Amino acid sequence: MDGPGDDSTQGVGLQLPERVLAEMVAHCLASFPDEGCGLLAGDPAEASAVRCYPTRNAAGSARLYTVDPLDHLRADRDAEASGLSILGVFHSHTHTDPYPSPTDVAQAPDPTWHYVLVSLRDEVPSVRSYRIVRGEVTEEPVELVG
């Protein structure tokens, strides 16, 4: 449902290459027992994440994540140099479902971003993507592409 001030890609979903998915999950597993986190870059008009930037969790916590500011700057500069934009963030939940916590919602920095969660609760990690606009969480489809 679009309206004034809404992002035009709201509800379209996220295209995610299988290699980007694998990089995200591997980084989250390597960060365990802390939450892993990172940034996704691509073409916002296409809602396609073509690059994964694993980052340090500056919070150093199993319950919270903070993308390291220097890692964020490096990712932003690299993406821009490649003609891409940061279009989302990913992080893991070490013991819970892949759904944004109240803290995740409160800290969502950009209503145009895709918020991807990787749950490590079960033997096989599960991944979901959301849009968070003015505190409202909406799950969006994730389309895996070659």
C-alpha cells in the first residue's frame, strides 16, 4: 500500500543472489555466539542486493548488533565507487526466530532499507527480509537468483 512519503519499492521484495545469501549466513555463523551483522549493496530501483559487506558487531553482543562505523564507511565508499548503494542491513538472531525485535525496530535507521534477519536457532539457518517504516514491520518476499 503506497501513499505519500512511502518508498516506491515497498512491498516489491528483495532479490538475493545465492552467493550473497551464502556470504551472509557464513559471516553470521562465524560471528557466533555474538550476533553477526553487515550491509547489502545493490541497485535500490531493482531491489537487488548484489554485494555483501560483512562488518564487525561493535556491540560485541549475542543480543544486540551495531554495525561498526568504520566498516560502514568503507562499505558505503566501495559501493558508491562501484555505482551501487547500500540498500539494507543483515544481522543474526542467535537463539530466536528471524523476526525484528523491538530493539531492531527502534534502531531501524532508514525506511527505504531491507532488513534481513538470519536465525541461527535451528540446525539449518533461516533467512527472512522485512521493511520497517515508522515502526511498522512488513515481511517481504526474498527471491533467490543465480
